[in-house]
Amino acid sequence: MILTLVLSLTPTIFASPVQDIKETRIQQLYDQRAAVLNEEIVDMNKVDNIDKQLKSLGVEFITSEQVRKQFHNENMSPNVSLPQQDNVSWSTYRTEIIKDGITYEVQRLIAQPNSKSSN
């Protein structure tokens, strides 16, 4: 399970073709990471390799404390409840969307289980 928290919603959004390719690649890597973590015996070398690829695309891995500090303030209102468990890996990245000719920067917050027993 991947929880994506979008901190900005707009009815119609477009991304540039380059952003679409980057976004697709990031999502593919998250899916690969989830599959590796769901294996009976987790190969941490594979996870580390995927994490390196994610970082090269601008993904930042953050702690639960950083999530609470950064995303729980009066200026932001997440559209979902943040998981309270510490058995998830948190990451964030920024992407651009275009609406009505205006480019907006959107920050995505991802919570991904770090083991099969994560809920």
C-alpha cells in the first residue's frame, strides 16, 4: 500500500511531458520497492538500490518527526489522515503541474510500509 498525500488539489491539472515521465518513473520505483519489501526474504540491497534511484529523481526520505513538523501546521491541510505508526518509510518530492497556464509546485508525501507486517 502506498499512501500519497497531495497538499494541493485542483480540478484540472496538467504536467509537462518531462514531468510526466519523471512522475511515472518515480511511481514505478515505489511499486518495485513495495514488491521487494513484500517478499518472504527482503533483499535490502535491492531496496537500497531503488532508494538511490528515487533520490536521483529528487525524492527525499524523511523521518516521522519531520513529517509531523512539516505537514501539521496552520498553512497546510492534508487531505488524508497521516498514519500514526512508525513502521512506515516516509518520503517526499516536488513536482510541477500547470493549470490555466499557471505552473504550481506540488509537494507529494508518500508513506510506504517498511515490512510485510505494516498496516
